[in-house]
Amino acid sequence: MGADELMDIANNDEDTSSSTKKSSNKSKKKKKDKSSKKKDKKRKHDDKSPKKSKKKKRKLLDQEQSQDVAAEDNQQQLLAAPKTKQHFPFEYQHILAPMVGASELAFRLLCRKYGATLSYTPMMSASEFVQEATTAKHGITNSNICEFQTIPQDRPLVCHFSANEPQDFASAAALVEPYCDAIDLNLGCPQRTAYLGHFGSYLLGKEDRQLIVDIIRAGSKAVSKPIFVKIRLLDTLEDTLELCQQLRDAGASLIAIHARYRASWERTGAGARDGPAMLDQVQKIKERMPDFPIISNGNVITYDDVVNNLTLTGADGIMSAEGILNNPALYLPRYGDSDKDGERSIELPKLSSLLNNVEQNQTSGSTSDKAGRKLNKKLREIIAIEKKIAESGEDSINDDQRSKLQAKSEVQTKLLEIENSSKCNKAPNQLPESDATPQTTTVKLSDLAASGRNPLALAQEYVSLVKQYPMKIRSVVFHTRRMCKDLFEKYQLMEECIACTSVEEVDAVLSKCAKYVANPKSFHYDQEKAARDKESLENKRLEEGKRNRYEGRMIRKAKREGLSDLHHYLRMGAEVPSVETVKKLKKAPKEERLSVWKKNHSQHCMAHHLEEGGCKRDRSCAFIHGAATSKLIFVEDAEVAG
């Protein structure tokens, strides 16, 4: 529009406003005339050709539907492609989170098949890993060190460690480097054990900032593979941003942010897993660090959440824990629409046995020479002394054994030097074949979707993987009941599943469930069983409430006494007694019972665990009436964390 036209419009403003009423009246009349003419024409047209009108409507509807489909296809294509440049030689947009006792090999393989592109191992203690690895006789992945198992098809893989010493993290990273694609430091674990052991989210305070920077720096110097970090939010956005920048500058290559605040001992409020994650903070951090890989963790239950969270945060990837536990096929839609493109072939790796790893026939350099064997013998003696202290206390060892304990770090350092030296001297054909390209097979997308949408089929597939890649039964029970929760509750199989002590028993429960699904009439609802289950749930809730009240009293007591450590009394006697301890103490004299219980388990009801018939006070008892721990019990809140 030219300048003259603009002037004309400005000059005509007054005339236009004064004639508004007249023009509006005229326009109303014209509209009426036009509408009446249109109605007449429409009646005539409808009388003459009703078939043509219907065809036009159908055509318009088909066009609209095709446009919607095209829009959905475009959205899927946009989602499948990374939003930012690829920082690593592997895809990292759809991630299985690290979970203690839950992201084990069998579950990782199941999630990979149904769409997960990157998986983390469970959290492993760096110090324990190094200690156990130096004495392993059959290599790292076949000795089940810290529950670490892998196969060539388990890639790309991130080995996930807790650590509070730079050397421990660096040594653990060097040991696993041949078997993974990245090494991750846990700075997000909210467990009380993390508080007591001073790791995880309890390292995020200002006082430990230099320590975690040193840990990342040591890890990045020790290995050529990238170093990742998993964190939680700090008290303010600026604090979290500063932390991320410091981690990046220290050598971190990727940061996964669990968008909830770092945990407190009480595990209440924003630091617990309750409530929604604050994804807006992830968005702001990504905006301030646009060229650095940021992963969003939290608020993912369905694939729609994956899409929405990627869009909202602008993150480079999504990490899921809770959502993928319920549905290992969470990421399945990333393959495409199975209804429209079901014949498309999806390429999947052929799985090999754990025994196919080259390591089974290898002997590490540290055990192949005389010095290595001597050092390993010393370390085994030290481990035996530590176990003796754990079982019988420090008074049970002599001065000679104490001096051996003091030499532990020196022995470990020498063993690692021998290990690193042997790695450098190995010929290329002696290296593990974990980087070799695995064989593949293909499956139709429609077939993959059919099993991926069936919780029972997923659980049965998981159990078959466990038979090939063994795992602790408590993890097997945990995964099975998470996948089949609705079915187990419907057919009253939950308690039966939890009581399983072998993979075969879990398989039998799944077979029973499959029978009920195929023939619902064969199932008969048990009212008495339902009443028992309800009572069990009420008791559990009561114990949880009792625990919260007890913690409140202990914190108030510490405040009254002016203690700087408000959690002083919460750490005293917090240890849950094991099944083995309970059995041993039941046979012990009364004085020994009281001594051990007061020292280690004073927060728990001794009568509940040791007396015949249990505690007579029952619900009125002020102490905790929890279950004793064992290798078969999976405490979800304590273990699936990070």
C-alpha cells in the first residue's frame, strides 16, 4: 500500500464513522435478501440432486481426514528425528532410566526391543565394583560383579555408578569402558542409604561441589568414552544452572535432570517422588545451555507424555523410570503407526548367551602373573576380615587383621596398576568383542505392536529372558507384578506373585493368569482372600503413618536438645533386621538379643520379630512392625530411586 492510499484512508475515517449506522442497516437488508435467495437455491438443488450433495460431503470429509493423517505423519517424523545435532554416535532420545534392582539386563533387552534406544545399568557402587572386579576370576561381565551383566546386543549402554571418591569413579570407569558407550555418575539418588553413605543427591550441597567436580574430572581423564551425570534440581533455578555449567566444564558430556528437588532425609515434599516434576526448569536450563545435551526425567507415563515433554522442554531426550516399569513398550510408537504401516519390517538384534562373551575364556592380567596373584590373595583376606566385622563387630578381629585392613587402598592401587598395564600389552585380537556388530532379525511392526500392547505377553517374554539371563527373584517378582498389576488385582493373583521364590513359580502364576484371561468364567472371586488383602494394605498404610510420626518426634527431640544434626536420632537403630538376623537372635540368650537390638534395630519392634505370637500391643505399638529383609524381598521405595 502506497503513501497516497494511507493518506486517503486517514482522511476518510471521519466520514466512515458518521455513516456507520446507515451502512449497517443497508447491510442487514442485503444479508436477509441474500440468505433468502440462498435458501431457495438450496431447496431447488436438494430437490433436483440429493445424491450429488452427499457425494460432496463425503469428499470434503475424506479430504479433512487425509489432511489430519498427513499432519500426524509429519508430527511422527519430527518426533523420530533428533531435535538437536547428534553429540554421540548413538541415538539417545528414548531412554530407560537407571533403577537399583530394576534396570537389569533382561529388562533392558525387553525395553530395547520395544523402542528404548539407550539404557542405563542399575546403580552400582564404584568402590565395591573396583573391589570385586580386582578379585574376579572370569572377567567382569560373567562374575556378576555388583549385578553387572551385559551382552554385545545390549548397546548402546551407560554404566551408572555412585561414588564419593574421584579415584573410585575413575577406576570403575576404566574397568567398564570396553563394555559400554558412556559412564554415568549418580547425583540423584534420594535413598536413606545414600544419605548414610554420602552419595547420590546428598552430594549436591555447596560444601561438596569441589568433590563432584573432581570426580567428573577424574573420570573424564581415565577414559575416552563420554562421562554423563544424573542430577536433581537444587533450591533455585540459578543454583541448578550453575551446577550444570560446572559439571560441563569439568568434563561431563551429558546431564540428565530429574526435575524434582534433591531429597531430604524425611523424603517429604518436592524432594520425594510425590507430585509432578518441574519440567519448566528443565526448559529454562536447556534454553541457557542450547548446545549441550540435556535429558528430561519426570512426568512420563504414556507416549503422549514423551511427545509433549520433548516439545515443552526442548530437551535432547526423555528418560523414563516409573512409566516404563508399568509398560516396557512405552516407546513402541516411535516405530510408527502399526495400524497403517503394520507390514513394515523392524530390525532387531539376535540375542546371544552370556557365555558367548570372550571374557569367559580370558584370564585378566592381574591374575596371570605372580604379583597379581599375591595381591589378590591379600585382598580376599581383607574382604574376609570386613565380613567378620560386619557379622561380629570390630572387637572380633586382632591387631594383625587391623593392619591388613589399613593396607586395603594400597593393595587395590597396585592391582589396578597391573590391570592397566596388562590392558596396554594386549594384542588387538585379545580385546573383548563387545563392540562387534551383532546379527539381526526382522519382525513385522503389527506383530511387535500386538505383543507390546499385551501386558501378560510382555511379562511372559520378560520371564523367558530372565531364564536366559538370570536375575534375583525379587526383581523378577517386582517387574512381573508391575506389568500385570491390573490383571493380578482382577484375578486375585497379586499376593501369590509376591510370595514366589523362583522363576518357575512366577511362570506358573502367569500361566494361571493367561488361563483366566482366555476363559474368564473359570475364575471365581474369593471374598475371604479379598478381605485378607484389604487388611494387609491397611496395616501397611498404618506402618507408613507411624513411621512419619516417629520421624517428626525424633527431629523435634534433636531441636529441643540443640543438636546441629537434626537427623541424629533417625540414624540410630534404623537398620531393618534381616531374616537371618531374626533367626539367629531367636536362639540367642535374652541379654544378647537386647544388646544387638538396641545397637542396630532400636526403631523396630523386637517383640514383633522375636516373640512367639508377635507383639501383643499390635496397632497401639509405637515401634515399627515392618517385615524383615531378605534376598527375596524387593522394597520398592528403597530401591527404585534416582
